Amino acid sequence: MKKLKLFATLIAASATMMICGCASHDAVVTVNGDSITKAQYEKAFDAVAGNSMFAQMGIDLKKDQNSFLHLMIKERVISELIVKKLLDQEISKRHIKVSKEDMDKQLKVIIDKVGSKEKFNELLKQNGVTSAQFKKDLSDEVKIQKLVDTLSVVSVSDKDAMDFYKKNADKFKNPDKVRASHILVSANQEELKAKIAATEEGKKMTEAQLNEEVQKQMNEQKAKAQKLLAEVKKDPKSFAKIAKENSDDTQSAQQGGDLGFFGKEEMVEPFSKAAFSMKPNTISEVIQTPYGYHIILVTDRQKAGTEPFDKVKGDIKEYLTNQEKVKVLQQFVDTLKNNAKIEYNDPSFDPKVLQNSLKEQAKNNPAFMGPKSAKE
């Protein structure tokens, strides 16, 4: 089954934004008398801009504050901050609290979905999220979930789940899959070259000398992989132990090199081609990919097919339940906005002003305008 994306809350992106409820002369917006300060806005903007695809492309979104992209993110951020403020006020008004038991329960659900505590911690590390920040975000999310539960009782029947299953049959089809473990000896020519060139000795090398040193180190890594392969072939039952102690893929190494089931398109071609040509309980020769040298152990195979309804019913009901909760929350947020006293102390943060600016930018820059209709 293709994994269904679960929508925990409408404003998951804004859960990382911390806002105080005190009045301030530095407020750019006040919501029912509570301030959103410029410092809080800038912190939230930096968080969104820093994680955007534009940042990954090397585009500085803060460089030109009148640019289309800057204004677009500014509107998004200030809108999210206002929604977060309104929900915080409502949570406080209803005296909604989060207990240690609530946190432990929710954390267990997340860890179970990820697979293990080790994988969970690795994900936090990969995304640059501290444990303290995650707990703060999780607490905010649990509060919002509790708020939604006070607004409406959402119920999804088996019939609802079956209807979804029938209408979305493609989501539950699996391609041919292989389950494999591997031992990785890292070796990437470009990375090695950059690393060597950055050293004092490397800076003195000619291009030919640099390439020679790279090839030397590549050969050393390959020799290391060949040595590990000999150990594995001598005692195949030791594969997991050798992977834990030697694999440079630290995440899978903790599971004895196990990568779980995967389809052909999920791995780089040399790795995938080798794994799908092997029978269960067989070990490959040393396989080279852009990541380095791999030793592969295929442990199981799974033919293409469709996940049975009984197996996925729970996931479907969870997905549909969360979808309904998002609708409930959206309607409630709209009501809060309509009844709130929102004052834009700095007019440049007013969504109406931002929308007008965006329209002007779009007129002046055809690249940001949608496709023309056939009538034009």
C-alpha cells in the first residue's frame, strides 16, 4: 500500500511558532488585544524561508522585501501567526491542558509509525530539530487535537473506509518488492576530492596528483569492502553483526543492515538491479553506487499485488478521521477570525495590502501569472 499522508492538524506548519500573549509597543498585529511582535514574525519568517525549496536553491528571500516571493511568504507567515494566536487564546479560554500521559501516548504513536526510537531520533537529527523543540511542537499539536475533540465527535464507519478503498484502488497496489540488508563502505569520488583539496597538502597538489590520491582512497575503500565480503561469505550468519560494526549507513546498521522491503524505483539503479536479480538468502559481490561499495543480502521477496482491505482498514479510518478533523478545525478557525478584533498596527502586514502588492507584482512579472485562457 502506498503510504497515506496523515493530516494531524490544519496548521502543522505553524506549530513551531512561539508567540507570547502580552501586549507590546513593538506589535505589528494585535489579535483580541494580544500582540504579535516584529521579532516573533521575523523568527517565524526565517523558519519558513530557511526550510523552503527557494533556500535550497540558494535564493535569499530576505534580500528584497518587495519581491513577489518575499511578499508571498510574508502573507503566509502572518496568517499562520494569527491563526496560532486565535487557537492559543481559545485553548487557554477552555483550560485545555496536556498531561505527561498525553505526551507519552502521542509519542508512542509516532515512534511506532517511524519504526523505532532510534529511527525517530535520527529523523529529528536529519531535520535539525532538537528534542526540546519537538516536545513543544508535540504539546501544541496535542492541545489542538483536544480542542477539535471538544468541537465535534468525528466518526468514520467501516462502510466509509470501504468506499474509500474502492475509489482509490491504485493507492493499495504494491509493485514487486525485495527485502534486503546491506553493508556500506562509503566512497564518493567528488566528496573525496573536495575533502582532500581542502587540506593543506591537497592545496599544493596538481589536478593529476589530486585525482591520483582520490583513486588511491577509492581503491582502499573497495579493498575494505572486499575484505568484509570475505568475512560474510565465510560465515553468512554473521552478516547482521558485521553490518552493525562496520557499515557506514549508520541508520540501517543499527538494524543489522536491514533496509526493509523496497521497490525497484526506491534505490539507485546498480543497487536495485543487483538486489532484484538475487534469490532470498543469497549474498552479492561488491556493488558500487554513488554512495560507495555495498554488500547485499536479500532476505525475502514479495510479488506485486493489492493490499487486502482488512489489512489497511485501520490506516484508512485514521486518514479519513484526520481529514474530517481538519474540516472541523478550518470551520472553527473561520468563525474565530470573523469574530476576532484583529488590528494591523503596521499596515504592511495586512493581508489585504499584501494581496494587492502581490497582484501588482504579478502584473509586472508575467512569470508569476497563471496561464492565459483560450479566449485571450
